[in-house]
Amino acid sequence: MTHTHIPVEQFEVQKNFTISPSFIDLATDIYGTLKWYYAPDMWHDYKFPQSFTDEFTRHFYFPLQDVYYIIYVAIFLTVAQFILQRIICKPLVNWLQLTPENKKKFPESAWKFASATSAWVYCAYLLYYRYDYYEKPHLIWDDWSSGMKIPSDIKLMYLGRCGHAIHSVYAIFFVESKRKDFYAICIHHILTITLLIISYAMRYHKIGLLVLFVHDIGDVWLELTKLLHYMSTRDGGRKRPLFEHAASGGFVIFTLCWFVFRLYLYPLKVLYSTGVVFPQQTYHKGCILYGFFNSLLWILFGLNVYWVCFLLQFLYKLCTGALSGLTDTREYESNEDNNK
């Protein structure tokens, strides 16, 4: 199906993108693509919201059976979290003789570390051993078509991640402790669910896999660093320097991962692909929800930048001596938590 608002004869002259883009390419090429794609004379027949709704319903394909699978996964993960935190972590923190405060924090980070690690390892396996989307993101859209079949291994990844996202919404309200970025986390979870559903239903699963890959690695190192930090101080104030040194090393790796994966690779591999390559490669097939889909991805990038503020705040306090060690600047003080 051709794009309903752009003359097909104007497509070929716009098929121009960079295989290894820089940030300058990202800015200039997206500007040029937007200027071309949203030229007023190409959208004179577009009527919002009717045209948007028609386009959405015409290409949205999400089988009811897959919805059931996602619900099953969400329930399974909720039970698994309960088992890990109550049956495994509870006796473990007592055996480790952690401080009362860290006994409460350890199980939550243990669950997040386990779930993030398993998801990222599987995602890395798909990208490095099954598909070349990471090495060649410019080829992601070559064979795209509305309603195309999703490979079973990617489908497994998607259904699992959708179930985990739904479980996370439940957990943030009823399981996890509240933090200063509570509303940002809520927006992030809702945004994640929306992106997963849209990319799955519109068959944007290839770029979706890349989005998951560059984001989950940061969560892995964040939660591992927190676990090591919790184990560095035992009940009675006893210190375990080995764990604190390991936590410091984990924090360095986490910081590098955040900047490299979320602030460097994400815009150059994902946002460039969806913002520039996507409309040029799929335009003759419909280029479904180009503006809407990219807006969600840019909001996600904005959240990444927002959370960098907490990271920079922590680094500033550490360098100025306001903090003597690792701590999560998103957390409320203990006395504030007790009053909640």
C-alpha cells in the first residue's frame, strides 16, 4: 500500500541517508526528512484525527491470543518476584546480616537485577547471533511490510517484555518503595508499554529489539551496583571494603553504559533509523505512524536525559564531599519514608 498523502513519484529523490551517522548527521538529516515528509502540499488530504485513526486501525494487528500470553507472563512474573523476595532474599539478607534499611532495599534490587539481566542477555543473543540489526540498523526497514510475520524468537522476547512492563506498573504501585522520580517512572512504564504494543502490532519489532538492547544494560549495572553497595555495610556498622570497592567499579561501568548506550548509541542507531531511514525505506508501503512513533521514542530519550540529572547530581555531591559514598539520589531520606 502506498502512502496516502505523498505522491509516489517524489519518493526516489528523498532516498538518501548515512550508514554511520554522527550527531550532526542526526540533526541535519532529520531536519531535511521532516521538511520533505511534512511539506504542506503533500498533506492537503490529511484530516486529523480521522486519517490518523484510519491509518492506525488499518495496520494494527495484535492477536487476542498474544494478549492472553502477555497476561500470563505478567502473572508469572508477579509470583516469581514474590518467591524471590520473600522465600529466597528474606533468609539471604538475614544470613548476610545486612542493616535493617538495606534488608528492605536488597530484595527489590535483586529482582530487578535478575529480570533485567535475563532480558538483556537474551536480547544480546538475538542481536549478535541471530540477526544483524545492531551492526546494520540501516537495513532494518528493507523488508518491512504491514502484517509481516514476526520470527518466533523475537516474538518470545516481545511477549515477555510486554508482560514484564505490565507487571512493573503493578509493582511500582504495590511492591516497590516510592522515589523522587516516581512520576517519571510511571511515564516511563506507560511509554514502554505503548512502544512495545505499537512496535509489535505495526511490525516494527526489529527496531524495538534494538531499543530494548541499548536500554536494559544500564538497569543491569545499576541494580548490581546497588546490591554490592547494600552488602558493603553489615548490621552494627561493620564495613566490607571488598564489596564497596566492587560497588564503586560497578558504578563506573553503569555510568559509562548510560552515556554510551542511552545517550550515544540510542540516538545514532535508533533515532536516526526511525527518523531518517524509516520514512525513506517504507514510504511506498505506507510509513505508518511516522510522527507518532518517533515522538514516543524522543520522549524516551528525554527521560534518559532527565535521569542523567540524578547521575550528575550524585557525581557533583561526591566530588564536593557532600556524599561520602554511593547512594541513590532518587530515594527519599529514611525519616521521610517512615512518614509516608
